[in-house]
Amino acid sequence: MNVIYTNKIVNTGKDVTAFGDEMIILFGDNAPATLKDYCYTIPIVQTSAHISPGQFFSIDGEKFKIMYVGKIAEKNLNELGHLTINFTASENSVLPGAIVVEKKKPHPMKIGSVVEIITP
């Protein structure tokens, strides 16, 4: 396994649980005011390789297989620190700036939680 992206949560918006267990939103410090309360804030960090289906999104070591990758998900992550993660396993959930991972309930994240993208 090779880590192609790693980051830490530095802040949590007051409404990060508004989407239940099906979606989380990561965003750099530059998140629009209308979204900031719904986001986990991260520093802007670059991926070292392309994000692809078959890789894993990890929260504090818990892995979720990436099923689908939106057309601008990697670009948004690298440029804005922005990525939406849908825990639905549904191709219908893949928006341009999102990744869709297997349908599995994530553990709650907090300040200091580590998020990673890992190749198998």
C-alpha cells in the first residue's frame, strides 16, 4: 500500500453532521461562508498520484474502497482542499467534485483526525 494523500482535520464546522452518515465535505481555509459550517477544514495539500477507483479513502486508519471519482475531484482537492466523500457506493452520487466510496458508516471525525488516500 502506498499513501498518495495525507492530511489532518484542523477545524470542524458546527453542522458537519447535517448529511448524516452518507456524506462528508472537506475544504481548505478558503471555504465559502455558506459552506464553512458543513465542512471539515484541512490545509491544502497535493496528491502525489491520481485518484482512481480501487484505491482507498481512509479516516484514522479505517479504509473505504473508492468506487467512483468525479471529473474535478482531484483538481479541487489539490487547488482548494475541497473534496466531497459520499458513502453510498452509488454511481448516481458521483458529482464532479466528489468521490463515492463503499457504503459503510464512517466513524466520527474530529480535530486531529487523519484522512488519507491509499493505493492498494
